[in-house]
Amino acid sequence: MIRVLAIAALLLGVLPAAALASEGGGGLINLDRSIIIQGINFLLLLLILGKLLYKPLLAKMEERTQAIRKSLEEAQAARAEAQREREEHAGKLQAAYAEAQAIRATALKEAAEEQRRLVEGARAEAGRLVESARNEMAQEVTRARQALRQEVVDLAITAAERLIRKSLRDEDHRRIVQDAIGRVEKVG
Amino acid sequence: MRSHERTARRYAKALYDVAREAGATEAIGQELEQVAAVFTGDAGAHDVLTRPWIKPADRRGVAMGIAQKAGAGKLVQDFVGLVAERGRADHLPEIVGAYRTLVDDELGRARAQVRSAVALTDGEKRALSGKLEHALGKRIILEEQVDATLLGGFIAQVGSLIFDGSLDGQLARMRQRLARG
């Protein structure tokens, strides 16, 4: 930048002098007192340009440099923050995944246990039902046998009663009574 | 039913004590049986003596009148009047039974109710009485009743003791044995 300003100042200083020389017909630069004025002009111009243009320009450039640096730093920080958050999220995700795995494993274990328990319960219940049915069947058979036996006995006794009633004569009654009297001793 | 019997025993005991003091337990018992037979046989008298809305004094009067007509003495008339007055006329059959038991105990005898398929001959009655007397150690009075529903033989009951000498009993026992297998 300084170099540009120097070239600009030189041109501003030399071009009027060269013009003056061409008007006088004496060449590009006349070595007379005008050169001193030109020199002073040049210095004044250099001073004014430096004051009004160069310093603000430098300040502006510095400001922009700072802004860019700040932006870069912020970007760096943001990137680092993003990285940290990403890592944190990854960690959380990992933890959540691990937790989900653990929950799944627990659920599977519990489901297997429940299934085993249900199967065992169902097996036991089935066993009980079978046993109960077997018992009921046995009781039913016993009852049926008993009922059949009772019926046969009733029929036989009823038939015997009819037969006895028909066939008993007076002497039979007498004999039965005497037999019974003979057994009275067993009363006590 | 138990309280019915207890009440009857109380009345019977009271009458028995008075009759024993008078030395006429058997005679009083016979009079009481006659009066009870009239009560049991006469539905009208039974109704009058057991209805609670008839005044106790009237019931007493009616009962004493019936007892007098039945030929009962003063003691039995008063007793029956008292029983009717207290609304216990329906207890008379049980009172008679309880009184009879007291007298029988006093005289060392027992009554055997015998149900038989055919009427027992005198010899059979004597034999049965003898056997029961021997078995129970008491003089036995047989009260025989022919029961046509019995197949054969007899059933004798003395108090709570029952001797089953009937064919029906034998068949029933056989039925149980066969049914048990």
C-alpha cells in the first residue's frame, strides 16, 4: 500500500514539473527553483495523503483484519463446539443404544422367563386337569358300578321277597319265629 | 319332641309320686290309660282340650268331665284337669307312656313291643318272654301287634333295645352286604 502511495505521489509531483518543462521547452525536469516548490508540494501532498488517506486506510485494513481474525476464531470455536456437541451426542447415542440393548436383553430375559413360567403353569394345570378327569372318571365308574350293583341287589332282593311271600306257609312262619326266639339270647 | 317328652315325664313323675303315696300306682295307671284312650279316640274332645283360645278353666272342666265318665277316680280326674288347664292335653299319650315306665321300673318289669308277620302262639309268646326276661333280667310284658307288611318272623323292642328276628331284617342285612360287595 505504501508503495502504491509513493508511486502516486511521485507521479503527482513529476507530471506537473514535466508539463512545466514542456511549456518552457526545457525538458522533463528543469533544475531551477521550481524544483524546490515541487518538492515542497510533493512533501505536502505526501503528508496530506498520509494523514487523510493512508492512516484511515490502514486503520480500516487493521479493523477488517481483526474482524476476519475474530470471525475465524469464532468459526474455530463454533467448529470445536459443534465437534464437542457431536461427540457428546455420539456418546449419548452410544449410551442410549447400550441402555436400549440392556432393556431389550432384560425384556427378552423376562419374556423368556415368563414364557417358561407360563409353559410350566400350563403343563401343571394340564396335569391337574388330567388327574382330576382321571379321578372323576374313576369315581364315575365306581358310582356306576355301585349303582348297578345296588340295582341288581334291589332286583334280586325284591324278587326274593315276592318269592318268599308267595311260598311261606304257616309251618314256615312258626319255624322262622322259633329260630328268631332261639337267637334272642344274643340280645345282651 | 325332646322337650315334649321331658314335660310328659315331669307330669308323669308328679302323678306317680302321689299314686305311690296312695299305694295305687297300677290302678292309677290303668285309669290314666282309659282316659287317654278316650282323649285320643274322641276328636271333638281332643280339639276342645288343645285349642288355646278356650279358657283354661273350661278346659279343666271338660277334661275332668271326660275323666269322670271314663270311670277315673278323683286323683286322675284332678290330674287330667290340671294337664288340660295348662294346655298340655296333647301330651297325654306321652304322659301315659312315661307313667307306665315308672310303674314298670318300680315293679321290675319291662314292656316288649312285638311286631310279627303272623300272630304268635301262646307257646311262642311264653318262650319269647322267657328269653327276653333271661336276657334283660326283668319281667317282660309282651305287647303284640300283627304287621302284615312283615314277611316273616318278628321285631321286638324293649325300651331302646331292638331285636330284629324278621325275614325283612335278614333281607335288609343281605341287601347291605351285597351292595357293599
